[in-house]
Amino acid sequence: MILLGSSEEKRGKTMNDYEQFIANIKRKTGIDLSQYKEAQMKRRLTSLYEKKGCQSFAEYFHLLNEDMNLLNEFLDRMTINVSEFYRNPGRWKVLEKRILPRLLASNKKLKVWSAGCSTGEEPYTVAMMLSRYIPLTGLSILATDLDENALQKAKRGVYSERSVAEVPTLERQRFFTKEGEFYTVNEKLKRTIIFKKLDLLAEPFDTNVDLIICRNVMIYFTEEAKDTLYQKFNAALKPGGVLFVGSTEQIFNPKQYGFETEDTFFYRKIEQ
Ligand SMILES: C[S@@+](CC[C@H](N)C(=O)[O-])C[C@H]1O[C@@H](n2cnc3c(N)ncnc32)[C@H](O)[C@@H]1O
């Protein structure tokens, strides 16, 4: 164990240790931890490695490097997967009553992307909502996430009774099959969604998208990473297309990124 003196030395040591860890993780997994808010990420990972009996990120990386299960556990912890159907229902109402009718007025086949879809609740929610306007056969939704375990769960589409509590009864009957305590999404709804692994901080995006839903993902990113992401989202959208963000993720200067506010937490790409 390395004994450190003053708090400055301690901070300095931790920084270097963490920076080295960031570089190692990037090399091993392609994930760039430097684009996530540092204090938050460090706190989460420190409590994780201390539980494993490690005293530094270097020791922790050594363990991760040798044990796939620990690496998976690390990925699981760094990617917080909490999600819900109809998360913040008031916002989904705005999407249903205000945004979708406008988008559908000029185009009956929307290109929708759930970016950071976690375990699938969000893309299934938008699929159910769109089915109120257009037939399921006309729907195609892209749902992406960094975390393969979350994507596997999303593809299985099996949820507890508690997680489907916010799904309206009629939709629960129409789109889910109940088996014991669990609800499974029907094949016809699953078929409307393509699940794919994609790192928002490292990979190129699709184009000509009508609606991007990226909620409760950007809160974990640094200001620089968010800046780049807003620009990439803007480039991915059609003129008039919409970015729907989470209820703590307001963009304070949308014009800077080519957006105007259509409603709280909804940003429309400015038509040139
Ligand atoms: C809290 S969940 C949000 C789920 C859903 N959007 C919602 O609001 O309910 C955050 C998700 O972002 C994903 N994520 C984190 N970093 C990412 C990245 N660089 N690229 C893509 N997805 C990422 C995580 O894996 C996690 O599933």
C-alpha cells in the first residue's frame, strides 16, 4: 500500500491513477471514460473497487484485465441502466399530442431513434405510442446503447409487473403476454425495433432522422462531450426533426447547436 502525505499529494496521486485507468479501459474496451463527469464516475468506481479489496484504480484494472466477470460488472456499474416505460409521463403526453402530430403531418413514415435505450422501455414506449397513429407494419425504430447486457434484456422484452405499471391497460393487453409475474413484449411490437450496440461518444450516426430520443444519458457526460453530441444529433436530424431529452437535461442555448425550443425538453432542428 502506498502511504500518501498531504491532501494535494493524495489528489495528485488519485488523478494519475485514474488517468492511467482511463487509458487502460479505452485500450481494452474502446470506452472513453474521460468524456464522463469525473467526480461522479470516480465515486461510483471507487466504491466498486473497494468492495473488491483494491486500493487503487491500477490494482482494480489488473483484476478486470484477468476476469471477464469483473469487467462485465464494471461495465454494468459505469452505465447505470435505470429506465421506465413512459418515464416522466407529462413529457410523453407532449410528444403524443403536440410533437408527433406535427411530424406525421408531413410524413407518414417516421425515422425514430432511441439513443441510450438501456433495457428497452423507452423504444417500446415510443412504438406503442406511434401505433396510436400509424399501423405497426409502418414502424421502424432504431434503439441503441453502449451496454450489450442491457440490449440483450431489451431484445428479450421481459418485464416485471411493477415495471409495466405505467403502461395503459389497453396497451398492456395488446402488446404484452403475461406469464406468471412477468410480462413479455409481443413479437409484433418487437419487430418494429432494431436494437444495436452504438457508443454515442465514439461512433458516427445515421442521418435523416425525424425524432431522436436521448433521455437520462447526457447527464453523465462532460460539458465538452455534450457540446459535441448536440452538434452530432443536429446533423443526424432532418430539418424540422426533434431531439427529446430527459427532464434534467435542458439545453440552455439551443440556437448555438441549430435548435429552437418546441416545448420544454423538445428541440426542433431549425430549417435553413
Ligand atoms: C439511465 S439509462 C437511460 C435509459 C432511457 N433512455 C431512459 O431515459 O429511461 C442510461 C443509458 O445510457 C447508456 N450509455 C452510457 N454511455 C453511453 C454511450 N457512450 N453511448 C451509448 N449509450 C450510453 C447506458 O448504457 C444506459 O443504458
